[in-house]
Amino acid sequence: MSEIQLNGSWFLSFRDPENGAEHTIPAQVPGNVLGDLHRAERIPDPFFGCNSETLRPYEFIDWEYRTTFPAPVLQPRERLELVFEGIDTFAEILINGVRIGEAGNMVIAHRFPVDPGILKEDGNELLVRIASTLNRARSFPLPAYTHAGRCCYEGLYLRRPMHTYGWDIAPRLVGAGIWRKVYFDVIKPERWTDLYLATTELKPKSAVLSLHWNFESDAPSLIGFEARMTLSCRDHRFEKRFPLFFTGGTENFDVENPLLWFPLGSGEQNLYTVKLELIRNGSVVDEKCWKTGIRTIKLNRTEMLDGEGKGEFVFLVNGRKIFIKGSNWVPSNAIHGEKPERVEQALELFVDLGCNMVRCWGGNIYEDEDFFRFCDEHGLLVWQDFMFACETAPQDEAFLESVRKEAESVVRALRNHPSLALWCGDNECDELFFYSPLLKRLRPSMNRITREILPRAVAMFDPVRDYLPSSPFLSDTIKQLNARYRSPEQHLWGPRDTWKGRFYKNNTAVFASEIGYHGMTDVGSIRKFIPEAELNDRHGPAWTCHSSQAFGLPCYRNGLMENQSKGFWGYLAEDLTEFMKCSQIVQAEAFKYLIELFRAKKWEKTGLIWWNVIDCWPQFSDAVVDYYHVRKLAYYYIKNAQKPLSLIVSDPEAWNCRLTAVNDQPVPAAGHYRVSDLVSGELFAEGEFSVAAESACEAAAFPVCLGEQRMLLIEWVCNGNTEYNHYLLGSAPFCFKTYLEWLKILDEKIYTALGRREW
């Protein structure tokens, strides 16, 4: 197979939504019409002020992309296909005026056979007509069963990201375009068409791997075909040659003394280079190369907590329980097709923070090979939602068939990546059966997409991976009992009045896959997207727009952010810079507390995936890094809180605080600890600690005065290395100036070394 790229400069034609005049402007492929319009100065920057709200007229117009190309040179018996890895969304494709196919799904790739007879030697025209998704959505009447966010009903029948219609983490920017690469694929007459390599069992000194294959050939018979597979990783090499009696089949084999793949912090990310050769009569006619990791991943879970609040939701990699420290993955950029470099930049933040899992949230897109390759190489387990979020999608046969095709395409595309840990049916769709008045009498299992279509696709094409119907998964029994919080895996949002409130402290979750807290954006960043005249109007149109809320509808975010700050400090700062510091301290302490709340209860609790690392556009949010890559204080608190070995002070109980040693490393740890007052040096506790591999244990308990407000410094020495943590003792309200003095000392001890600089 050889690819002939068609990326680069195209032309984009459209009719002006105001006066109907025809325009043609330069276009960038991959890209998005909104990016092209902005570069051509036809629209203002969609990310500034309230500009995103002015773009609604462009949702109702059609687009035409054009480019020219020379005809690919084909050898005898070769075929030609035109491949679009991403078209947004409904498109008709023509070459030299001849229609070769149509697309109707943004989140999967499309392949179109091309008859060489329609091509000229040079000057061929490729035309892509993209229809308005909003206009196309009108043709789908919605049954009463369907449910979505107030601004998202048009997306229920459209297979494109729900966040583009307006979400609390993204603006309403309903674009269009050729948003991933496009190329001609020259196809050999004999080639591998479908390959699946999975680790099915680990033995004491070997691993069982299963290779499932399909190939095609125009040969008159299938006599003389065989395969040769080689696996190599560092100095370890494995080779197997076997005959092929049919175009599809499975071969199982043992690899002796394999080098295993582990997630970040639990072992090495050993990756094998796989080369699979298709041989006919002794000659290699095709070969595929990719990287894989030898490992097993399993999710042990119960559907419901028992009467004593006990349940299970734990990931095992190579038979070992892994405590999850992860974050949710939102769009890297709100306008898909623009700024693809942001994907790797964001993933680097996950690694720097010490995360071992990234949850690909269901309101987004399916990420591409580069994303998963990074996760493979850096040990980031991937929890992959299918693309459904906060909705009850249509259930008619035509729509279910489109979902089946999408699911099979996505599973086949991603299943060979060792980082892929879990398929999940959707984000928060089961919860709607508890909240929507029209759905309260129905059962979550009535959703055929997550109970029938998606699990069948996983079972057919990736049978070794686990499938979770929804996040959180709420069974019919839980619905019948009206007991959402008896699910072992939960999304912990709650009132967010204080992170030390009963909702968090007494939560019943074994595993939290969403949890977060607001934090004010850096003032320097705010000046880049809020007009100067509105800079201090925290409830004005621009602030509301960037909180994010479509159509200027009321939004809770900014008021909640103020209330969280006021509740902690006892006053609401009017000065913007002071308010930023007040808010970021609150967010930082909240994230640190929530992460440590779960870590200190290892293995009673098995992990949390907090929300979230970085914004997809300039906004006010829970993210700990803003769109311009400026890190909030919470970033550094989280980075320290997620270190593999940590000593954690828990809130007072019965006049005492408990000191817990938490070790996520695959080896035991021991050392000397000291807990003292950050300012005075007064000693609270000192001694030796010892903690087994991948476990937690109480190191000490020490008395405190509940009426005091102090900053405690936890210091420990292990293997000659000195590490620190801190704990905020006392109840709100705290003195802002006092905390700033504490922070100066904490920076000297901890956070400057982690990269923090003063505001």
C-alpha cells in the first residue's frame, strides 16, 4: 500500500449567509471552515469576546472544497481508493464531475473506490460538497424517548461531537470541513486487510498471543500462501512462520520470557515491533508493521454495592491491581481540524502530572493513531467512551445500523494498541433515566445502543477487552431502587459548596471517573479573550460566553466559582488579580484533598479520574491548565499529590489526624517521616514508616487542636531522597494574606522545584 497525500491548500466556496453572494477563499486541509473564514478575515476570531455567538448563520449554509491533482500511476492489478480520515459531516464526493460516494459520519474514516477511467493524466478536479448539518438534522423527527442538553437536540441523529453544539467545557461552534487527512490509497492485488494481535494469557514464563487475520488476493487459488511474523523488543526476538489455508483465520502461539508492558509508574512500557509478512510461493507480496505491548488488562467490577457498601471496580494489568490516577480527555481544540499539535502537548501534561490513565470522554471524537501511539509509548491507559454523552439517542433500526458500522470501524482501528484498557458505551446516559421526567418510568437497559449494539461490536472484533455499558453504569436494579450511589463507579459532582463537605467525605464510590473543582483563569490569559471594557464584569456577556454556555443562556459556573472562593476566604475579592489568586488556591486545595481522599483509602477505593487537564478554548473552568498553556496553582498541587510515594495527612477524627503512607510503586518503601508546623517548626509527629508495594498503611496518628488554622509540613526521607507534602488544618474562613505567606514557604520546599513560578 502506498499513500498519495492530498493535504495542503484547497479552495473553499460558499454563499454569504447575509446576502447570498458567492465567495471563494483559500482553505487548509486538514482544517475547518471556521478556521478558513477567520484566516480569510471573513469572520472575527471565534475565541474572542462573544464572537462565537455571532456565527450561528454559518450553521445553515453549504460548502464546497476543491483541489486538483495528477492521476496516480497504477501498476497492473492495482486498485485505487480515495480515503478521507475525517469529513464533517454530510458530504458528496466527485472527481471530474463523477460522483464516487457520500459520507455521513464525522468521527470515522471513509473509503471510496475510484475508477481510473474517470481520471485524466493531470488537472483532475476533486470536489467535496458538504451540506449544513443543521439543515440535514431537520429531516429527522425526534421521538419523545430522545433527550439531550438544551442546545444539543439537533445532534441526536448526527454522528459528530455533541460538544460542538454548546457544552459547559466548549462553545457552540458548529463548523464543517475536511478535518483529517485525505489521500489516495494505491492497493495491491494481494494484501493484509484486517489484523488483530492480542495477549490472551500470561503464564509464569510465557505469554499466549492470538493473531487473527484477513487478507485478499486475486490469485486463482489459495495454494502456496503463508505468513511470517517477527516480534522484536530490545534484545528479545520471536519469529513464527505458518501456512495460510484460507483468507481468514487465527493462529495462537507462546512467546517465551516476554518483556511485559505496564502503565506509567508500575513498570516498563516495553513495546514490540511487529512485522507480519504475507508470502506467496516464497515471495513476500505484502507486509504490515506496527508496535504492540504484551500484557493483559482486565476490569473486575460488581454492578452494585452490597448492603454494607462493599463493591468492586478495579483494573488489573498483567494480573496486578493498578490504582488509577487519571484525568478526563476533552477536545484538544474546540474547532476540530485546527491546531493538531495541541494533542501531543496536552498528553505531555498528563505524563508530567503522573497520570496513568486518560479517559476519552463521550462528547468528543475518537482520537487518531498518533494519540494512541503516544499513550502506548508513555504508559497512559486509555478508557475509551463511544461517542454518546448526556443523551438518549434514537433507537430506530436505521440509526442503530449506523452506530453498528461506526462501532465496528472504531474498534477495528484502535484494538491493537496496548494502552487501550476499556470500551465504555457512553458518558452519563444511564443517569438520564433518573432525571428526565419523560424517562423516569423506563429502564436504562432499554437503550439498545449500549446494551446490544456496542457490546456486540466489542465482542465480535475485540473479544479480549472489557466493556462497560455506561459511565456511570446504572443497572435496572439500581434504577428500581432509585439508588444512584450504589454504583461502585460514580461521577462525583454534587453541590461543590466545599470539598470537605459530606458529599465528598462520605462518598460511597469505589472509583470516581469524574470529579473536579473550579479555578480562575490567569489574568494575563483573560486579557487575550475578554475585551478590556468587560474585564471586570464577571457576570457580563463575554464572561458568560466563556463559561461556556450556548446562546447566552444563564450559566452556573462563574457564580459558583465566586461562591467557592467566598466560602473559603469569608469575602469576595473585587480586584481581578486578587480574585484569581483566591480562586486558584481554593481549586488547588480542593483537587489535592480529593485525590488524597481516594489515595489514603487504597484499596478500599481504587482510583479517580479527575476533570480536567487543559481547556479546549479560552474559558473559566475546572481545567488546571488554560487554553494558552498557563498552569494554574492546582497543576502543581496535583503533580505533587500524585507522586508514586506520598505521605498524606487526613482530616481530624477523635482529636487526632492520621498519617498514611501510600505507595503506588511495584516495590516496598520505607524511611523516616516528620510532621511539623510550616512556620514555627513545632513538631507534631516523627518516626519511621514502612509500606508494602502497591499498598497504603497508617504510619502514625497525632493530636491536633480543631480550633486552630495551621499549615502542616510533611517531610520524609526514602532511599536518600527527601520529599514533602502539606496539609491545611482548620476550618474556613482562612486569612488570604496568611495563606500567601504559607505559599511562599511551600514554593521553596515543594512547588518551585516542580516548575511553579509566582503569579
